[in-house]
Amino acid sequence: MMKKTMALFCMVATSLSLGYAQQWKPAGDKILTGWGEQLDPANPHPEYPRPHLKRDGNWQNLNGLWKYKITSKEQGQAPTSWDGDILVPFAVESALSGVGKSVGKDQALWYHNEISVDKKLQKGKLLLHFGAVDWQCDVYVNGQHVGQHEGGFDPFYMDITAALKKGAKQLVTIRVWDPTSEGPQPRGKQINNPHGIWYTPVTGIWQTVWLESVPQTYIVATKQTPDVDASSLTVSAKVDGAQAGDQLLVEAFDGARKIAEASAAVGSDASLNVANPQLWSPDSPKLYDLTVKVLRKGKVIDQTQSYFAMRKITVKKDGKGVQRMYLNDKFVFHYGPLDQGWWPDGLHTAPSDEALKFDVLKTKEMGFNMIRKHIKVEPARWYRHCDSIGILVWQDMPSGDLGGNIWDMQPGKISNGVHDKQRSPESEAIYRKEWKNIMDALHNFPSIVVWVPFNEAWGQFKTKEITEWTMKYDPSRLVNSASGGNFAYTGHILDIHNYPDAAMPDPKIFGDKFVLALGEFGGLGLPVEGHTWQQKDNWGYQSFKNKEELQRRYEEVVHNLQSLIPLGLSAGVYTQTTDVEVETNGLMTYDRKVIKIPEATLKSIHDKLYNVVID
């Protein structure tokens, strides 16, 4: 009987999966990753999306096939008919969405789904979570507007409890508007007319959508900040529905062994004494588990799981008086690729969590110890992979509102041009709000050691003010004010870009005030037939005909980079992890199927960078 039951179950499951497959296939004719080729449309990105603030057993993944329609921007009412199916969480322009259509500033994108809320979630409050939606998002539940969010790179949620109707079935409708490069909002590398270093637009849902049930009093967010010198961890929590007398209890664990605990009134910080901590570094990415509880009269009202690491990043002068970065009081040269985080089949969205992890693993296997996450914010799970694998992260703010100012790459130069853009009050407010939200969302990931507010003058404004606000808001990290210029002589780091060869700011002029970094260099290109975005007109900053030529030139530029470290260089960023659309200067092809220089070869080249002795 059991065998017959299992056989019937498998037939039903197979039938459902085939039903999905019959409705969905990748759109267009661009190259696909191996993960995209094997994608199960019945189960895209099934993993729990939030590594911090985990609650066991009370969430439901809403990824999968939804209905969609593209309408005029002016249409304010939900459509009554639909254009077809779209696979969430892939943007409508992507192949893996199954749609592959463009949406501009004059149109709106609508989503619709009748969801069935799991019985285990039908208690307490029900929250509807979005990992990211680009850009303006209005959410309706059973025809009732439950909220609006603006911001293409930060997670958000809405309490939909009041809009629910009796029973499990609920109607969810979402309206998205995104002007891409015709608006002032942060958009990163997207542009309405993709070319060169600018890529295909991303509109709509591009990270996991999910439900979560929480009690009437629940933890909204935690903030965890280590202090290595004091052997302590400070934890604060934002709690919704708290009452007078509620207590916060925080417990730290090393495996199954409790190593510290502390309590405080809700609204106050709890400080844990972490005795003799094992410090986090790329060589030893030690993570500790954390439990955060809200207690009322001794009873647990809400409980979440998280993790933390003990590490610090500081600046001090070496024996020559040049500012250096120190990780846990040790000079560590930061070397990593410029990582755009784009995919040929999913655009902003990796085809799977395995794919997301692949890029981090390969970066580590190649002998890099850092990644500069370039003009994009990744899903939370990507940062968890960096935390556990052991990769330092320099996190860029996605740029937007470009134009209206000049880009001057040369530090120390004075010109009559306008370096800081005059942005509108609306544009400034959008930037400030999203930058703060991004920093809040990513604060608890120990791998992030540097914030980068601006890059190459793209939308750069009030540089000194924004930089110093960033430094004050998160003093636990360093701030690279303006990667590649324009330089306002603020922040911790002076960062130039130079292609293709290695270069650095003059330590005699700048070394006593700033950490010196080469924020971009390299860009050595090699198109690999059968693995390019288009058949011709691909490019790199310097292109080669075969892997042997590429490797010889790469060894040369890294050797030159190494020679700059004793002079005062503290970091280098090579362009780039993968090919992206028409750019073929990646260490891997865009589909991740070809690694152009073997990992072991790269590691042997890179290991020499970390053994350079400084005074």
C-alpha cells in the first residue's frame, strides 16, 4: 500500500511540474547558464531568504508563476485580463521570467496571484515580504491597497493582516513603475538603451516574495555590532507592539555551547561579553550563532535566530607614515574582482542559490580575498555565502541620476568644472533614503568592511556631506568616498581607476591622510565563441585572441600591482569576475561555463600579493 501511495504522489508531483514546464520556457535566444537550463519553474529559489532574523516553520515561499500585464502608466485600476504568466522572482526583461519584454517610463507592470495561505500561518499577524522590487511598488490584497514602497535594492514588507478575507485563498496584486535611466532613482548599471558598460533594464520583482506569520509583539530587525578590543557584541532590536516591562534576552552560541548572554529593556542595547573570541577573517571565517528573544513577565513572546562574527577593520599608519587598512590589527592587502552580479538569463537575479554561491566560491578558489560588489546590492543569501566562505566585501551604492557634472580622475587637480552634481530635492531624498535602508539591511553581515557611496562621478553630489554621514552612521566600517573620482578629500580611502595597468596615488602626497587603493584596473578581454551575449562587437579594455595570451598579460599586470604594495598600496580591484553582456573582460564567461585562467593558476599568482612585507 505504501509503495502505491508513494507512486501516486510521485505521479501527481511530476504532473504538476510538467504543467508548470508546459506554461513556461526561457524567453529569447541569449545564452543560458547551466542552472538556468535546469531551472524547475515549480520551485524557483526555494531557500529561506533571510539569514538573519530567522523564525522556524512560519514562512511560505510565493515564488513561481504569477499572472502579469503591461499597461499604460496612467492605468490605476488592476487589470481584469492578463497577458500571460511570469516566473517570479525574475525581472520581466529577463529570459528566465518567461516573458522577455521591455517596460518603460510610460508603462506599468502588474502582477496577480491567488495564493493559498498555509494553515500554519493562519495565526497572529501575516507579513508579505519582498527581497527587492525595482522601483516603485504598490501592493493590493483582496483589492485593498496595503502599501507602497520606492527603492529597487532594499528589502521591505507589509502587514497584510487587515486586508485578509476568511479562508486560505487570498488575491495579491502588485503594480510596478520603473523609469530606469529616465528617472532620478538609484538604478546601477541599467539603461534604457544598453551598450558598452551599461546593461539591460530590470523592472519589477527580482528577489524572493514570501509570507511570514508573527505574533502581535514581534522583532522587526536587529543590529549587531562587534567590538573586538572590548571582546563584546552590542545588540539592539526594533520591536513592534512592545509593552512596558518587556525584556530583550540575547544568547550567543559556539555550536551547541552557550558562550554569552545579556538582557536589556526593549528599546535599549544588550551587551554580550564574548570571552577569547575566534576572530573572523578570510583565512578563518568563524561565525557564532545568536538567539534574540522578547520576554514578557518571563514568558517568550517572540524568538529569532541569527549569527555574528568578531572582527574589526581599522586604519593606521605603517612605518613609513602611510595609512593602511588593518583587519584585526593585521595588515591584509585587499585584492578582489569587480563583481557586477549580472546573469545572462536572470539579469539581476541568479538562476538559483547554487549559482549565487558559485561566484563567491570560485572567487575564493582563484585566490582572491575580497569582492567589490559593483553598483548593485545582492540578495541577503549572497552576503551569507561571503560570511561563511570568507570573502571581504566592498559594497557600492547603486548609482542614479547621472549627468550634469564632470568626471575628473586625477587627484590633486583643480578645474573650473562642476564636480558635485546639483540634484533636485526629490533626487537627493531618494538617494539618502535608499542608502540608509541598504546600510540597515546589510549591517549584520561581517564580510562587509567598506562602504562606497559614489563611483566615477555617477550622480555624485554633496560628497563630503554624504561621506561623513556614512562614516558617522556606521563607524564599524571604512568608507571609500568616491571610487575613481571625483575626490573631495574625505573618508578613509583615496581610490583611483586605471586601465589596463596597475597604478596608485602618490604616497608622498596622499599617503599620510588616506588609505591608497586601485579601485579598478585590468579589464583584459577574451571573447569565447559560443559563450558570448552577441556574436560580434564584444569588447574588453585590452583584448586577446587566446587564453595563453590572456594569462601572460594577466601575470604581468598583477606583478606590477605587487610592486606597488611596499610603496603604500593597500587594495586592488581587477575588472572583472565575469563577462557581462557585450563586455568580455571577465575571468569567467557570462554563462559561467568557461573559466579563462585555471583557478589554481590564478591562486598561485595571487598568493604572492599577500606575502609582501611592509614596514
